[in-house]
Amino acid sequence: MCHMRKRLGIVFLIIAALISGCSSVPQETGTETATDKTNPNAENATPKAEEATSNGESATSNGEKATPSAEEAASNEEGKSSKSTFKDVTGTEISVDLPVEKVACLTEICVDALVELGLKPAAVTAGGLAPEPEFFGEEAASLGQIGGSFFEPNLEDISLAGPDLVIGLEGTHEGLREGLAGIAPLYIVQPKSMQESIEFLQHMGQLTGRVTEAEAAEKRLLDKFNYYKEHSPKDKTALVMYGSDVNFGIDTAGSLVGSVLAEVTEYPWPAPEADGGHQAGGMAYSLEKVLENNPDYIFVETFTFSPDSQPLSEQFKTNPLWSRLRAVKNGQVHEMRTSIWASGRGTRSLGIILDEAMSIMYPELYKKAVE
């Protein structure tokens, strides 16, 4: 048992670092009060999805929403670039020339935001959102590639991309700041809710001069979310589970994806008192506990660390409890795209998650939504 607990702890530490998304709204004064989603002692303060919307209107945060500084708003009569100065989630002050034109992405919400703005990243890490058809598809091969590992990306590759700004993940990439000092500012982010994902998009729109595109993307997501929320019968239970092996975790209603699904269907998995998964609201779980609520639908995010890794749902087939689950009996266990469901966390990813979940649980409602 001790060995199994140690193994479980190691697996979740790896998962936490590898796939947490990232964003938090910078402020002109003070530091965003976001806490590390992978920290077991982090405050569980994820806003519910409805806090992000009000009758389909744009989201606003509980704190001050990031707005352009006087330097950003003022045009420079001498032809020099204006600047934006803000603090990221770590409290580090960042100053960039506007508009930001080239962005290197060390985390996937960066890729998500740039797609929404109609921009291409200067460079991306391997195995993320970029190759997905809703993002860059085959064009992803033409993007600059950042080698090395997720924890230690190759600084030379970043430098070759010539970025104006590098976006990284809290709890993983802060240590790169010194090495990037002569290359580009490092903007560390960490989102906790749909609201913060929207606000990160808004801020990127300001920095890149793509405010109109950001507003359009925000509206697309909120229109979709509010339609499903208003029209869904919410009479089916769902669960999102994740892992690389049978030591797994779930996204509770306190997680980003769980909180969104909880607004459009029954999601009976309360937020934990302390965060213990790959994002805020994630927690280690057991099939015994899953069987207590016995969901109608199970959405699975499998993390693979080797070419011969099996889908998580396949690994569970040897466990007799697995076959007792209603979703398993009815053929309603669905392996989802981990790059989007677990790593994306931006506005486009959230829209895809909503569509995919609703097309499975409420196909008629989904058809009406996309007509």
C-alpha cells in the first residue's frame, strides 16, 4: 500500500507539471491573487461559470480588470512604440513594446489565445494544441519548434524565434526568467476559471492590438455557453477523469472544466477542500467512490508517457468495479483529446469541450446550437 501511494504521488506530480494550463489577468497595480493550481495548500477559490457571465454579457473579474495604461492608450507623435507595463501572477513587473507581434508559447493557453486573435505563435512546444484541426492543423509544422523538455525548454530555440514576449506556466517556468533576460520578457500565467481564461484573451488582445478579435472570440464562447446553460435539461450525470494508469484523478466541480460542465448538466463531484490534481479542483479518486454516484457519462483524459501507453479506459477493464459502472455498461465512456480537455484551457478549447460533451450527452440540443 505504501508503494502504491508513493507511485500515485509521483504520477500526479508529473501530470500537474505537464498539463496545467495557464493564465491570470495582470493588473497595472498589485498582483493577481491567483494561487498555484498544483499546490495542495492552494486556496480553492475557483469562480463558478455563471460568475463569468450575465445574460450573455462579457465576463468581469472580482478584482480590477486589466486595462491599458496611459502609455498603451496614448499614441506617440514621435513615431516611437508605446509600451505596456503590468505585473504577472508572480508579481513580476513586465514591460513590452506595443504592439506585441511575436509570441513564444511554453504553455497551451498561449496557443489558444493566439489562434483566437488570428495570429501564429513564433514558436511552440511539441505535442500540444497546435496540430489539432481547430487550431493550426498541418500548418503547425511550419511554426518554430522549441526543443528540450517541458520543464527545461531549449533557450536557444526560443532565441532563434526572436519573440517579443514569452508566455510560461506558473510553478514550472519561473526559473527561466534569468536565462530569457536577453531574449524577451517572460509572462507567467495561471488561469483558474472560465472568467480568467477570457480575461487572459482580453489582455492578449490589448497587447497585440487585436481587441476586436478578442471581443468576437469571447462572444462566441459566451453565446455557446449561455445557450447550452439555458436549454439543457441537465438530467444526465457526467464525470471527467484523468491519469496515465489506474491511479487516477477527477475534475471536480471546482475545476475549470468541471465547473463549466456543472452549468450544463448534472455534475455531482463537489470541489475538494484542498487542490490535489493537475489543476485547481482536481483530486485523486477511486472507482469505489465513482460507483457511489455512478455517472451516465465518463469523459477520459489519458496522459501518455510512452508510445505503447494504453488508454486509461482500456486499463480499467481488468478491474471488476469498472464493469459495474452505468457508463461502462451503456457504452458511454469516451476518450477525449487530452491536449484540448486537459491542457488547452483557453476560450477556443472551452468551446470545443462544450460542443463535444453536449453532442454526446444531448445530441439534439447540440444540433440546434450549431444550426
